Amino acid sequence: MVFPVLTIVVLFIILMFAANKKSDREMKAPLEEFWKKEQASNLVRKQSLEDLQYIRIPEDFFSFACNEQDDPDAAEAMTILNSLKEEQIVNFTGISNTDLKLSFGAANLPALSHFDQNYTLLARALQTLAEYLVRKEQTADAIRVLEFAVETKTDISSTYKLLGDLYRKNGSPEKIDDLIPKAAALNSALSGAIVRSLEEMKNTPDPQDVTP
């Protein structure tokens, strides 16, 4: 009986070894592919940036008055918006540095990274400003700010949630339907979660509409 048991143990060890080797190969393949792609991206010559989808902040957004003592976060958001007024802003959410270099050349990466950092600042500032406008009961202005943020393809979940809430409170819950495909088209890992949140909101009655 010893020999069959020993044979089984040996076969098990061989199978485990083969499985580990296969796993190593499967793990190495994407890593090797990444480094090939990275090396290729470093050889791409500098390309024109003229056709990028630059984002311009609507001029009337700079007219919102935010008192620093009343709301320092909103005041800071306005300062950020003003600082971005003459900056170049591009949303590269979901696009890796390697892909940026492949498309526009390695020499352009610092500029492209700066454009994307500007976008991150913009998206956060817009959310903060919208929340401030809601607190000030300037609903129409808050909706305009949030809708602009959505048009820039922000993936800040609270932007979609707040806008959906305002649509419902403003008597336009059907507009949530327009947000869902925009969220679904986002080049972001958060896209699915935002879509689910909007669909849940659409299918949940507004507490103000529920009769006690």
C-alpha cells in the first residue's frame, strides 16, 4: 500500500509544480507586454497637442460670490477656478502615461500630466462650489455647475448624486435618465458604481413625495 500512496504524493507534487510554472508564465506575459509597450512609447516623437479636447470654464462661473469667512472651502474653490482661467485643462481619466506617450510622444508627458492635474483641481472645485450654492439655495446655479462638470466627464460620484437629487427636488426626475448613459460612457473604474447609484435613485421615490 505504501507505493500507491507514494505515487499519488509524487504525482500531486508534479501537478502542483506544473500549475505554478503555468501561473508564473501567465503572470509574466502581461508584465512583458507592458514593458514592450512602455519601451515603444518612449521612442514616439513629439506630436501636436492642438486637437486635444481642452476644457474652458464658463465665464459666468467667476461671478459667484463666496465669502471666505462664511465658507472657506467655497472661497478656495473660487480661487482655484480663477487660477485655472488661463490654464490648459484636459481630462485624461483612465488613460495611462504609457498610452499618452504612445499617442503624443514622451516629450509631451510633463505637459499632458499638468493638463490632467488641472482637470482634477477643476472637478473638485466645481463639486465644492455646487455644494456651496445648494446651501445658499441657489439651486439653478448649482445645477448649471454640476451639469458642466458632467459634460467634462467627471467621475466624482457625488457630482452625479447631487445633480440627481436636485433634478428630483426641482420636479425633473426624468433628467436622471440623461445622466445614466453619460455615466456609463465614462472611461473610469467608477463608471459602473455611478450608474448603479443613478438607477437606484431613479427607482426610489423622493422622500418629499411620499405621503405619510
